Amino acid sequence: MKKRVLNQKSAAVTEVLELIATQQYMLLQRNLVYTGITRGKKLVVLIGQRKALGMAVRNNRTENRFSGLLARLIGPG
């Protein structure tokens, strides 16, 4: 769900469902949780583990994400 919320850029959405799990530890970042929560206009639902939410809230570092986007834009060669 984080990916979908982030794809919305600055736009608010009516409902946000945010899944928070320790299995997705690379996404457990305070700024990502904050973004998901603040985008919901009427309803925000957090589903997951308390431990994972705690890990995210304590993690104020942002990690570089290697999506491969640059390689796809440049193409082969």
C-alpha cells in the first residue's frame, strides 16, 4: 500500500490501508508511515504488527531504494 500512496504524490486520497510488517523491514521508516497516515482524508487503517510499527517510528533514517529505474530509462548499452 505504501507504494500506491507514494504514487499519489501530494494528492490526498479518501481511504488509506497501510500494511506494516517486520517482513518488509526495508519499508519500516517513519517518513513512509507518516506519509500514509497524512494522505487519508476520511479513513486510515493500519494493519500489522505493533513491533513493526515501533520499528518504523524509531527509524528516522531514509534508505536508498534501488528500483532499477535509472537502468530502465537509459536502456541497454
